[in-house]
Amino acid sequence: MKKILLTILLLLPFVTYAAECDHNKHDEYAKYANNITTDNDYYKDKGTYTVNIYNVVDGLYVMYDGKKYKANSDNEVSISNVKEGTYMQIYVYGEDNCDSSLRTFFVNLLYYNKYYGTGACIGYEDKLSMCSSEFTTSKVTEENLQTAKQNYDNSIVQETDKPIETEPTLYDKVKDFALNWGIKIALAIVTIIASTTFYSSKYRKLKHGI
């Protein structure tokens, strides 16, 4: 009996080896993964997105949030009911027993702006990003929209209160010129007169032999 048990134990593999990564397949799948594209659809009634991933051929699959997605007959994967504002990291793997992913997609699902195109934004369409975009990186609320409008209106009032700069008159230009250059010109004239007087006196003395 002991011999039989010993024989059975010897026949059983006591170490289980994981399948080795097939690097040739991995390289081949990486080429297919380069053809994958994505887009998304927003469903206003649910406030959610469906992210569509195309060209997921046989041998490839998608991982998101710890869940594995296989392509349908059209080589497409759809991830539905994703909340707006979600930042997604989607990984593409191949059935090659390799741990590393073939490609990673980063998808930032924007918030739907319910105030876009409504009366709350009339007059601010080209002034506030909250009114010029249907989808935004942060959620637009009534409170922060009103705050943005008030801040904009206050900045316009402050701009209006600033003194209006007028074009200087001819008198102002002459006055500025006299202040800036008058002393310099006067000194130059005095210097010229003094020099002329001195050299004229020297010339008369030399002429008369004095």
C-alpha cells in the first residue's frame, strides 16, 4: 500500500509552472493593437457614457476596472453606463500569456453642461466658457455660473470707471518739449554767446596788436 502511494506521489507534478510568454505572438498582437480606435456616446437621459473600442481582433481583449471585455462579431467592445466626469484607463492585452499590456487608452469623459444654449447664458456665449461649451471639464452648477457672470459684470464696470486717456493737445506737446528741452537749449545758447564774445575779443586784440 505504501509503495502504491509513493508511486502516485512521484507521478503527480508537485510544481505547477505558468505558461511562458509567447513573445512572437506578443509582437504580432502589438501591431494589431495599433489599429484600435475609440469614441464615446453620451446619453443625456441617463447622464452616462458608452465608450466604444474598435478593431479589437481575435486574440485581443480589453481590461477596464479589473473586468475583462471580449469583442463582438464586429471586433468592437462597448463599455456602457460610465458616469460623466470619469477618467478611464483602458488596457489592451493579447492572448499570449504575457503580463504586459499591448496598449493603454486614457479617456476623460467630460460633464454635460445643461446651461449651454439656455436663457441662463444669453449674452455670455462668447464671454464665459461655461456658456460657450456643451461639455466641460468640471460640472457647471447654477451657483458657479451665477458667480462667473457676476465676476464678469463687475470687471466690465471697473473697466468703465477707469479714466479715459485723451490725445495730448498742441499746447501740451509744446509744454512738454519746453520742460524737457528748454534748459538744455538755454544752456547751449549761453555757451555759444559766451564763446562768441570771448573769441571776438581775442580777435580784436590780435588785430590791433594788443
